Amino acid sequence: MITETVLEMHYHKPLMDLFRNTFGLGGGGINFYKYSPQRECFVGFDQAYVKADLSSGELFQMLRDAANSNNPLSDTFLGYFLQFKVVKEMQQRKKYTPPNIRNRPHYRVSIDTTKNLATGLSQHELLYNLSRNHGAMVYYACPMLFDRSVLYEIDVDLDDLRLADLVLCPSPYADNDNHFIYYNDRQAMPVWCSEPIEGKAITPRDFAAVVGGQLGQFGPEESARHLLELLTHVDAVGLSPDSEVFAGMISPNLLPLVADSLTIIRVGAVSSARETT
């Protein structure tokens, strides 16, 4: 069975290659960080990237040092959130199928609206609230991939990946009902079910342009400060800093709650990135 974790690993390296090629970065100019609560090594990247599985404390110390340094920095930090989802091919209409979805087959993505006992928020509520923060890049990554044999192909086709922008999602869906994203066909815009409302899906190449825009928007110190604020502004996503989920943390942060979607890029050669974006 194809899972969200398998999909993330499958698309990780081609996405990194796309960023590197788009920004004109070479060699060690771009580093990749994937936080894991279990501190397990992530697989699937080559010598152009740095394997770094940081603890919450180590990462935040790195960001604080960069944000508060009095010395000129050359590194820019950027965090984005891609929550991979399994897309199901539907041959027939179901109870929740929106009236404007008419094709056979069409495609459906299940949204996780089950509330977490520790936070009181579902995965979707957390991502929805996070997307409302200025500068946050939050997407459901919906690969139109239905055959396991595709996972073994050397050349990964990024054109099969549709990134649904949560900024256009109409609701946090906190009603304890089932909710879905529908696609009329593999290239269609997403339809947020229930209302229904058409959203926007972008391609990985469009996303690379968004990332490039973020790299050009912030200086090194500003980028570290922005990422630090995004991950520590817990009340902005509907959580109290005193929540039990943050027990034992020196500084409450969202890392354990978004570990499966957060990717952090650390770019050293920012000059070449800005020249090409």
C-alpha cells in the first residue's frame, strides 16, 4: 500500500534537485533539515545535501543564534510545509462527491479532521491555522500516483504532483464530519468538499518560484527570525503556550506537531539564488 511517508520520500530528492536547478545553487550551497521526534535518519538524498536530524533544542538554538547574531550572516533559512496525501481514484460518485465533480474516474483526497487528544486540534485545523500566518507556505501535496511500480522509476515525474494551497481552503472543518479534496481530473484545480469551493493547485515548478520569492524577500537574519516566529507563535494556531503538549520544552514550539510536513532549507550561496530569481 502506498502511504504518505513513502510518497514524501519518493518526491523529496526531485524537489530538492528542482530547487537547486531553479536557484542556480551548486554543491554545498543548499542544506536540508528534516526534524523527527524519534531522531530517525531520513533517507533518499545524495552528497549534495547534508544529513542532519536535529533535536528541537538544537534547531531552535541554531535559529536563535542566526536571528540574534551581530555578525553579518551568509545563510538564509526557509521553512515550508508539504503534507503529503494519498489520492484515491474514484470510479463512482459517493455521498460526499460535490455536484460539479462529474468525471469518471475522478480523484479524492481524505482530510484528517480527527482531533488530537493532546492538542484538541486535528491535523487539518493545525495546518489551516498555520497557513493564516504571514509568509507561511502550507500545501497538501497530492500525487496522482496509483501504481507501486512507479516508485521504482529512476526519473520521477514531478508533473504528477498537485500542491493544493491551504490559503484557499474555506474552513478548518472542526465539525467532526468527513471532509475531502476532489479533483475532476489529474490536471484540474482542487474542489474543497462540502461547500463546495474551487481552490488552487500549483505545480512543483510553480512552488519553486514561490520558494525563490521567499528567498529573495528576507535577508539572512530576517529569514531566521521569520522561521523562528512561525514555529513559536503557538497561539496563532489556536494553542496555549501553557498547553500540556509543550510540557518539558524551554520554548513552546510546533515542531513535534508538524514534523511530518515541515522541511527546512538552509541556503549558503544566497547571492546566486537572488541573481536567478
